Amino acid sequence: MMIEIATVLFPVVLCALLGAIWAHTRTGYDSDFVSRLVLNIGAPCLMLSVLGQVDIDPQVFGQTALACVLVTVLMTLPGIIVPRMLGDSVRTYLPSFLFPNVGNMGLPVCMLAFGEQGLALALAFFMMLSVAHFPVGILLAGGKDAGGLSGVARMPIMYAILLSVILVISGARLPEFLNNAVALIGGMTIPLMLITLGVSLYGLQVSGWGKAFLYSLIRILGGLAAGLLVCWFMELEGVARGVVLIQSSMPVAVFNYLFAVRYNKEPGAVAGLVVVSTFLSFAFLPVLLAVLL
């Protein structure tokens, strides 16, 4: 199991490392252009390719979606209190508490741990969080610079999410030629985000790692505590309980860094949270899976 988890996490580390190496060569890297490309083209295609091609029981989706909402609400409390106690910006750090990496990390871990049933439940969690992540993440990071609600309404990702949810509920599918196209374009999203992350990490000061470690620890352990409370409240058992706990305790999502870059909300600090929390997952996930399995 530890080897399988390392296999899942290794591409994340490798892509970030490539970004750091690229920055070291001083070749030049336009992070603003890449973030615009990913948010306006790559991410919408990624949503359609993932959310538009799964079969999920509506009842299972509803139960897992509710668990996702409750966990997110609970994580709002430390997301507001901790930054204020440390004298940091709540708008900068709150998204890192609310939006873990339930997609490119959470989905494969749940699939490896619980098979196809686990993947289906993990996708339900992923879909629900994605619906909130983009408008909330953009508004927190961008505020007035993002154009408020009208700015969010102009984001292609929102329409991609809406179309994806319609496809899931109706059971309809994109034509094969269109699905192949969005899958191909969406495939660039995660690598570009991680390479951009590595470029930013190269310029981080060592003094920032201590705070990144503290926030990352609270993100992972706080998420697990919230997941345990929600599972107890909803009386979740078996695979559903395992998926909620895994998804709730995932590290900080890379999209949080992308928003920070796009709207200049301390991207270096957010980058530190993404990488440190991801490395902490190497040590934490095997222990959690050993308990759940």
C-alpha cells in the first residue's frame, strides 16, 4: 500500500521539481499567462472530461455531497481563527483550509483503497467541492480585482461545472469526438499547475517553511477531525466513511495556489502550504489507510 501511495504522489513532486529546475535555469516563465490559460481553458475541459463521464447513484451522491458540505463548514472555523491569531490574512489562508486536493490526489487514493465503489463516492465529494471551490476561491483571492459576482459569472469554469453536473444527473454523455477533445486539453491542467508551483517554490525563503508546516498540519489533522465528526453525526460506515475521512484530510489543493498567483495574494506562502502539506501526506496517508483497511 505504501508503494502504491508513493506511486500516486510521485508525479506531483516530480512536476513541482521540474518547475523549480526550470526557475533555476533562469530561462523565464510567465506565471500570470499560465494561470490564465489553465483557469480559462484547461480547468473547464478538465471538469467536463472528469465529471461528465461517471455514473453515480443519486442517493449515494446526495449523502456524500452532504458530508462534503458539513466538513467544509466545520473547516471554516480554524480557517478564520488560526490566521487571525497569527496575524495573517484570512482571505489568503482560508481557501487552503476549505479546499483540499480531493481531485488529482484524493480520487486515485480512494480508488486504490476501496476500488470502483470508493472512486464513485470520491467523485461525488469532488464534484460538490468543485462547485464551491471556484466561485469562493476566486472571490476570496481576487475580491474586487476579480470583478465580484459578475467576474465569477464570466469564468468559463462555472459553466463547465454546471454542464458536468447536468450530464451526471441526466446520465447523458458528450459525443465521443468532443469528449476526446476536452480530455486532451484538460490533461494539460494539472502538470501546468504543478510546474508553476515549482517555479514559485524556487524563490521561497526558508523562514516561510515553519508557518507552512503549522498551517499544513492543521489542514490535514483538522480535516480528519472534521471528517470523523461528520461521519459520527451521519452514522456513516464502511466505504462511505473511509472515503469521507480520506477526502477530508487531503493536503492543500493546487488550485488555491493558482488563484493566489492570478490575484497576487501571497502566492509564495500558499505555494509553501501546497508542497509542505503534500509531503506530510506521505507520512500521514499510510497510517490512515492502515486504520481504515
